[in-house]
Amino acid sequence: MKTAIATSGQLGPFLKRLRTERGLSQTALGQKIGLSQERVSKIENHPENVTFDQILTLLMALDAILTVEPREQAAASSRRTRAADKDAW
């Protein structure tokens, strides 16, 4: 699943979705990376107040990677993905 994230407001819900899709509570995720449940909650709710290293650590614990590409490329990729999804129906 590729997700384009352009703002910190989009990052928090994405991290929460990844965590819940993997069947992890905030407490369980925190234990994997040495953070409290409260800190995981703050990261999900306010990712703009988190270090980049903490975001990468969280992504690693969620078995996800960060990919950065130019906006034009991301928009074209997103259009292709939506078109493929429509064809699948």
C-alpha cells in the first residue's frame, strides 16, 4: 500500500492505520521500540512535534519504509494506482 503524505496532519492517521493493521496497541508498539504508550499516542496525534529519527524508528517497527519522490511523480503514481483499483472492480 503506497500512501502519499504531504503534511504532518496526514502522517499521524497513517501511522495509526499501520499500527492497527498490524494488530498492535500503542503499548505493544511502544514496548517494541522502548517508548511509553503516551509517547506513541503523542507521535500519532502530533507527528509535527517528533524527531525524524523517531518517525523512522516507528516505521521500522511497523515494517514500513519511507520513500520520497518529486510531487509530479507522486501525483502520476497516485493516478495510476487509482486507475488500477477501478479496473479491479
